[in-house]
Amino acid sequence: MEKAYLKAKSQGISLCNVQRMATAVQEATQEAFKTSFETIASHKDFVAKVNFAGDLNCKIEVDGKFILAYATPIKEREMIRHIAQINIIDANTFFSDGSDELFDAANGTDSSKPTYIVYGPIRKK
């Protein structure tokens, strides 16, 4: 983490820009551990109570800046992975006679099934 901070500093990033420092540390930790990380940076010390994956959390102080990095909790990573599998569909299409084709391929309880968000009023035919 400190190496990432010092590298960003050597590239001319302003020491006042803690967001850029946090991003530099986040990118370095994600590359090093091959998992997603969250980072928090501040000009003053802080206390944080966070959920994190495994034992991957660390807080450092360098140049008067405080930086916390922790692995994104696994449950959150799983949720992010499944967001790409969500289909938004209006209620009339969802409940129409032709909707069977939408769902035939997704029968069963497999976790890879698509998720549907149904919106809108249901109109009677």
C-alpha cells in the first residue's frame, strides 16, 4: 500500500488529493491480491468498522495521510457478479401468453438462472 502511495506521489499527484491516493492504493491491492478492494483515505485519523473478505484489511499512515484498504466482502462480490444477469421486464410481457419462451430455458433451481425485475401496472385483458 505504501509503495502504491509513494508511486502516485512520485507521478505528481497532489498530496491534498486523497481520492487519487485511495484510487492508486485500490488499484495496487486489487492487482496484488486478484480480488476487489475498497479504500478510504483521509487527512486525519479515523476509526472504521467494516466487513471484509478473509484477513485482507490494512490501514496505514504515510505523509500524514491515513489509508484503509479492505477486500470487498464476498457476498457483495457475488451480488455484483449477478447484477449482469438481471432482466427488467414490464408486467404485461411477464404475464402474457408468449412469456413461456422467456422462462423455458431457465427452469430449475440453478443459481445461474436469470433474475427478472417486473415493473408497471398489470392490465386485465
